[in-house]
Amino acid sequence: MSAAQVPSGMAPLATLLQRFLARLIDLVVLIVLDAVVSLALLHGNMGHPADAGSGRQLLVGVLTFVLYFAYEGGMTTARGQTLGKMVLRIRAARLDDGAVPSGAVGWRRAAVYALPGAFVSILLGPLFWLVNSLWCVWDRPYRQCLHDKAAKTVVVAAV
């Protein structure tokens, strides 16, 4: 990647492997959130969640992704990093100046990434999530996913 592909003074772009591994770590956070919400709302009946009723299962899915949105948005606006990004030493940055995507920019990025997952019951959420996450594989020059494009951010090395 040439220096001309990133704005002047910005850290180098994160590699696809770094982004992937960071998201795997954040997936563990999502699974933990889902387990906690499921335990709370399904009263420990996770072995047979169908016994809890479809309304309660839908509530678990929606609440899990709303909490994940809060995690993603809070961490991104505070420091540009989720736990996965911290471990991999990468961060989200505003495309225009390399700053942490604080305020509305960080929350917009988190909303486009996390909230579609709440539509897991109609398969639309997981399909969007997959396309969104893979977008950086073919996007040039900044390797942006759709949530990056919506917020005008990139993922760079945390220096």
C-alpha cells in the first residue's frame, strides 16, 4: 500500500487479517452478551429455547444487538477501539483527519455495523452483516466496510 492511499499524517491502514481477528474477538463479546441476556430472559432454559416462546426469543435477539450497539458505539466514540481492536493494536479513525470518530460519527459507524443484527429472525440482518464485513476485502483504496463508508472512517494501526 502506498503512502498516497492514506491521508497525509494518518497511520497506515490495518491489514485485513488484523481486522478479521479483531472482529473474532468482538464476536466473543457478542456471544457473552447473548448468553447473559438469554440467561436473564429465558431463565436458564437455554437447552430448549423454543420452550420460552418466540416472543421472548425475539426479545433476546433484539436486546443482545442493542447492547452490542452500545458496546460498539461507546468504545468507538471513546477511543476508536473495541476490545478486539485494542488486542490487535488497530483503531477506527475519521477519514478526513485521522481523529477518533467521536460523537455522531462513532455512533453512526456502530449503528450501521451492529443494529442490522437485530433482524436475525428474518435473515436480513445476518446477510447484511456478512456483506458489510466482507466489503473491505474488495474496497479500494481504503479497505472500508459499509459501516466505515457510512461514517467516513477507516481502520488504521494504533500508534
